[in-house]
Amino acid sequence: MSGAHSPLVDLQCEAHTYPDGTVGVHDVEFSVYPDEVVALVGGNGAGKSTLLEHLNATLVPNDGELVVDGTPITEDNKAHARKEVGFVFQDADTQLVAPTVLDDVLFGLRNYGVPGDEARERARKALATVDASHLEDRIPHYLSGGEKRLVGLAGVLVLEPSVIVLDEPLAGLDPERSHLVADRIEQIHEDGISVVLSTHDLDFAATVADRVCVMADGNVVGSGTPRQVFYDDALLAEANLHAPSAVRVARDAGLVATAQPVTEADLVSLLTEANGLETVQNPSPDGSGHD
């Protein structure tokens, strides 16, 4: 891993045009640094998935360069990008290929020639990391959407990447499964792996991200901390986005003059503090300050 201030992934993409002539992204500069969670947000068709697929050389720029852990990626060394940058696709079925969950997580290790016993040990450890050990002998096809997402995550974790990329990790999941997947993402980050994810759920982005990048029309049009981005009305309007719930509630309640909450926890803390101050400043009718 490179130094703390050097990017793990550095993409300079002047353009990527699909065979039908559709321009996926253009003029994109995007980097991922050690020990961060980056959320990529934007409307449908903004270019989020296209950008993400460039980060491990699934797609390559028509004009530009991808550098992973200091190594420029070419046609001859795409395997380096795919080992260092694990990709969990939105449609988990596209990467679940083996007859059992354990076999599926083993798949990448076998491709890299890892011996059988070591491979099984690492696969079981990866499943345990995402709280999916109980799925080891299950057939992937019959798993729920959330379970498939966790198995796909284990399948990239097992290769010990520097960065994990997740395309819409909560898409199609019910609240319970969404909470489970979000918890696993936070645990992976705590274990020292940088995370890049795209999401339409700005409440989720506000909760997990250190940095938010906003996309519109195939380009990154703004970035910053969740607070910087989600209180930038012009930026959100450019990307056709609505601020997270906590931001909207705080504005409606007139609470943004002294604080700028971006998460539900921020908002609860602010309201609790405001309520406590009101209780002190408005004593009981008998003047004692007690109810």
C-alpha cells in the first residue's frame, strides 16, 4: 500500500463511449485514498456505474489512465487492478457461479493458485467477516437478495483487496437486510479497507461516507464531506437530488442556523440538546424550575 497521502486508485478518464455511441463518462478525475468511504450519488444515467467499473478495469477509458496502488494499468496487468480493487455488482447473480456458497467464495482463490486447505480457511474467514458462515453449504441461486449480496462481498474480501467497490449495495433489499449489509460495510471499513459505493439512498450515504461525490451527465460535478455536499442546494439541484431526511427536517424546524445535521443521529442529538436548553430556560409555573 502506498503512503497515507497517495491514492490507492487514481482514475483520469477523458471519455468512455459505449459501442452504440452513448457517452458513459467524460472528463472524470476520481481518486480513492486509504481508510475512507466514498459515496457516489446522482440520478439515473448520471454515469455512476460506468465510473465504478473503471476502478478495477472492468471498463477502460477511451482516453485516460487508471493507476492502482502506484501501478499504471494496461491490457497486460488488469489482474492487478481486479485483485486490489474488489467489485460487488448490483446484480449479485452475475458473480455467483459455483454450486455452493463456499465453492463460490473459493473461486477467485483457485484462479490465483492458492492451495486447497489455505483457500478453504480464507474463504470461511471471509464468510465469517460478513456474518454469512451459516450459508456455507447453501446453493447460491436460492439465497435471498441480501444473502447474495453478502456472499458476493465475501467473494471479493477473500482476495484481500485494498479497496472494495459496491454498486448500489442496498438496491432491492428490505430494511432489515439493508441494515445488515450496511453494518458489514462499516465493519469492512473498520478493518482497514477503503470502500467506494454508489447509492440512491442519500440517508445511507450521509451515515456511512467520509466523502460524497456527486455525478451528473457523466461527470463528477462536486464533492466534499456529507455536510458540505448535502447543504449545497445548487449542487444537489444540478444533479436532480433531494437532501437527506435529516437535512430537510432540520431546515423545516429552523435548526440549521447553529448546526447542520446530516444523519438521523445528528438530528436526534440536536433536538435533544435543544429540548434540554428549553427545559432549563422555561421553568415550571411556580418559579422553582421543577415540574
